[in-house]
Amino acid sequence: MTPTILNRFISAKVNRLKSFAVLIDPDKTDAAACLQLIRHSVENKVDFFFVGGSLITGNTMGQLIKLIKTNSSIPVILFPGSNLHIDMSADALLFLSLISGRNPELLIGQHVIAAPVLKKSNLEILPTGYILIDSGRQTTVSYISNTTPIPYDKPEIAACTAMAGEMLGLKLIYLDGGSGAQKQISSRMIASVRKSVDVPLIVGGGIRSAEEAAEVMEAGADVIVIGNGIEKNLNLLAEVSEKVHNYNKALS
């Protein structure tokens, strides 16, 4: 399969362009709210939908993806918490290896179980080094994964972890504060990781304003991911999108 979505990530980074991904948790939305979010995303030219979460208790993921695809052409990328969170109707899957933790199930165990199914699918597989950063409180992902996040003020640990992930052949690095993060990942940490690796860098968690999104971009994030912030304030979607587009326009 031609790695079209990975090429989009790489091409944008090479050209110093920023991308905006909206994270949708199937447990936190219904059809009406999702449709409104999709329409706002299309109007504001969002680049990607990430769909998933650390803990999914319902069975609405397939319906949600169908709704997105019926009403937009924005690529749908799965953000799985386990091998149970796979839906073949998506376009791609972040094959997340939690390299900041020491839980073997989330480093490789779940991946072994999912691999035969994914091999036969049409999903584009995106090998991703997932790095969890302390955000001031225990988040769902830290609890479910049974791992300790990298301390907020230890950018050198995050940088070395990202380097190791890149050397292992992972194609993307994802810094995440987790759902419900109290604060965004520091610019110092983002910049340190950005200087340490050549692969595209995704950053999410704790971004609650357009100004914070701009700080994350300036620090070196190639892709900004926002979920909770938009759930609480739909206007944030348009505000962040404007920041991203203005940043990219200034480069042209």
C-alpha cells in the first residue's frame, strides 16, 4: 500500500508547514454533536480526524467513522488504546508503541495480537513512538497503561526517548499530555524533541486556547492535536485553525 498519509506528514514537515488534527473520543460524542463538529472541521479546513481513546466503552466507533466519511473527505486516523479499537473503515492507524513506559503490553504485546489482522486490512499503518508527558494530574492513559509519564521538567529524557524511537524505525513521534491534561507540554520539551529527531512530531494534550496552540507550533510541533478543548469550546476549533493557516500562509 502506498503510504499516502505518512507522505502527507513528511511532506508538510519538509516544507515547514503545520497540520491540525481533531481528536474525537467515541464515548464523548453523539451523532448530532459529531455532525456539528464535522461541519465545523470542514469549514475550517482541519487536516485530520484522530478517532479513539485510552478507554472506549461503547460500540459506536464504526458509526462515527461512517458519519465522518459521509460528510467530509478529511482522512480518519485511528488512535487506539488497545487491539480492540480497530475499525477497518478508517483510512489509517497510529500503530502506537508507548516508548515512554515500561509496560511490555503497550510496547509490543498488543501489536503482536493486532498484526495479523492489520496485515490483511487496507488500513495504512503509521508506526508511532508514543511518549506520555506528565501534565499535572493522572490522566486516563497513564492509569489504563499502568505507566509513569516523563516528568514535565525533564526535556532531556523525552528527547532521548524520541531518539531511541526514531532509531528503532518508528516513523512518527507523538508527545501527549493525555486526555484532561491540566497543562500543555512545555515549549522547552517540544523544542528539545524537535531538535533531536527528523521524523514528524505530533503534540497533543492540554491545549485550551489558540495562543497555546501557537506556542506549540512555534516550539516545533508539526501536527497539533486537540480533543478535550474543542469538546468544551467548539469555537476553539476555528481559532486554532486560523492560527495554523496564518502560520502556513506566512511561509508562502
